[in-house]
Amino acid sequence: GGLGYYSYWRRLEQNRAATPEKVHSAQQPRLSEILAMRKAPFLEYSAQGLCLYRYLTCPFCGTVKALLDTTGVPYRMVEVDPMTKKEIKGHGYFKVPQLKFSDGTLLVDSEVINSSLAGVLGLSVGVGEIEQWRKWARNQLCRYIVMDVNRTLLSAVDAYKYIYQVPNVPLWSKYALSVVGGPMMYLVSRFKTAKTLQKEYGYDGSEDVRVVILREMQRWVESFPRGQPFHGGKAPDLADIEVYGVLQSITGSALRRAISTSPAVGPWVHRMEAGCQKNRRLLDA
């Protein structure tokens, strides 16, 4: 546990050394040229080899994947080894998600990625209520999910079992992650996430966090225009996409099943899921 917590803080320091601003500045002027494309040329360009680097259980990676899937952007997906990060070692940036275009141009940081691509893909960005819900998904919903997934040491360890299904991660790395990752996140949830939730949102842990999540998700659905299937009305907007994307990080979990079977929230989850499956354009690895 102590080793995992030390590793967590050491990685935070490493991540601070390379900022999205520095990365994007080094990609100019090519990055601006790509983001100035209209949707059709952008989709054609993406089909040449756009690559999404991610962790399966990362909610921020889920928001980018949900955007690509919902809007039909062609891409291939690379699962990054959380221990060695060898798949992104040469990128000069140590966090996921990352998008890498066929010419090597990088776009990083989930909020920046989605805000940048929204205009290209015909989605509104910067609109008051959309931005409020995006912020809620990233800052509040994500933290509640961290508390639920890591409610016990055993559940925290179980959350990393997915890594054994990832073929490009060596066995020693899988074992190390299962030993270090779970205890690390359990400690982070207790000593960092819980304090932030109490300070920022008044959650003191006295109410079961899953009950809070289900109530918050119902509040989200109740914000939709009357009689409409999405927050965006007849079609998903960027808020729909990012809230759903956060939920992708807990696919297969008890929490995800509770949300998906909720009479209030479940129908929206299934509509989003169906839209992603219909429009998804995964490229061959």
C-alpha cells in the first residue's frame, strides 16, 4: 500500500512536468491545420490511422472514446500498460488519453481533445449548461465513482483484473499492477478523493455513495428538454457524450448494472450505447 501511494505521487510529479500546452505548442502549425478541417475531410484523414491511447478503466479516456464512437470518427485503439507506459514512451507526455494522427501529430488531455474536436464534428461547445454538466461529469461524478469502485481494498484490487485480458501487457506487469494498483487507489480514494468530495461538494461519507450516484444520475436525466431522449434533444450533445463516456470506465461492474437497470436512467444509457455501437468505426490494428 505504501509503495503504491508513493508511486502515485511520483507519477503526479512526472505528469506535471509535461503539460498539454507544451505538447500542443510543439505540434504547431500542423495541429491547427488538422483542427481547422471540416468534418468530411477530417473523417477521411482520421481513417488514415488515427490512434487512441487509453486505459480501459480511465473515465477521461471513456469520454474521448464516446466522442469518436458517437460521431463515427475512424480510429484504432491501443491499451496502454499502466506500469511501463511503453506504448506512449516516445510521445513526451505521460498521461492518457492521447490521440495520435497518422503523421505523428499529438492531441492530448481529454477535455482539450473533446473541446477541440467538437467544432470539427458539428457539436456545440462552450454553451453554459453543456459546460456545467461536462464539469459535473469530470469533477463530481468521476470522484463518486472512484469512491464506489474502491469502497473496500478487495473491490479496489478486483478493479484491476481487466489487465489480465490485455494481450500486449507482459505477465510481470499485470501481476505488479494487481499488487500495487488496487491498494494505491484504495488509499487515494480514502485520503484524497474523499477529502475533495467533502470540501467541494459536502459529501461526508455518511450516505452510501452508490445511492448518491443514482440520485445524481437521475438529476442528470431530469435536466433533459421535456419529452426528449437526450440532453441535446433529439441527438446527443457533448454533455451526453461525456457523461456516458465516464460510465464506460465501469462497464461490467455492479455500479454500472445498477445505473443501467435504473428505470429513470437506464433508457438513456441504452440509447447512448446503441448509438455508439451503430456509428463506431474501429480501424484494423
